[in-house]
Amino acid sequence: MRFMVMIKASPDTERGVEPEEGLLLKMGRYNEELVEAGILVDGAGLMPTSRGARVEVRDGKPLVTDGPFAEIKEVIAGYWIWDCASLAEAIAWVAKCPIAHGQDRFEIRQLYTLEDFATEGEGYDQHKKVEARMAGGDENLS
């Protein structure tokens, strides 16, 4: 099962405060452990919301709100995509994470797979083509 682990923002992450060298080393080691365990699929830190935007689409037109955003508790500072056997395993890995900059809040959400939906029909076939293409296959999208 794949999970997205979202690291919640803090006042420091929103100010763009860089982690100290010691924390970078701890996080590097933690990420190495995730790779060695076959858990880590992807991950990255996110720049502060002052460098981003929120977009709401109404009638096909984007309504843009430039950052920064006031509600830090709703902001994500980074993420991982993990491949774990269960939610319990993902929680156990989060519990091992080095904590810094007040980032002691995480959210874990399981990702859907295409097989969680209908497995036949044009929509399914189209998504299978896209998956194959993303995986490096030469599947034609048309």
C-alpha cells in the first residue's frame, strides 16, 4: 500500500528557516533507512507559502490567491510517498522521524490505486495507458 506522509508546517518553515547541519544529517540517515527498508518512493520539502499560490477554478477560470497563507496549521511543509504493508507500519516509521522546527505534526493518507475503482471501460483503459507511459512504456495515449 502506498501512503502520502505530509509534514505539517511550522512558523520556522514558513519563514524559510533552513535546518541546522545536524538535523540535515539526521534526516539524511532517516531517509537512508527508509530506502534500505524499501519504504521510500518519493519525497521533498516544500518552499514557504510566500512562494506559492492557491487556485480555485470557477467556470473554467482560475482565481488565484498568492501566498503567504495565514493558517499555518493547514499548511504542508514537505511530504514522502511510502510503500508500507499497513497504516500501522507507516505510523511506526513516522514515530522514528527526527523532529525539528516545531514540525511534530504529520498526516498519513493512503493513496488510491486504479484498481480501487472500476477495472473496465474507456476511463480505466485511458488511465492504464497513462500509468504505462509514466512507467517508461511506449503506450500511445491517443
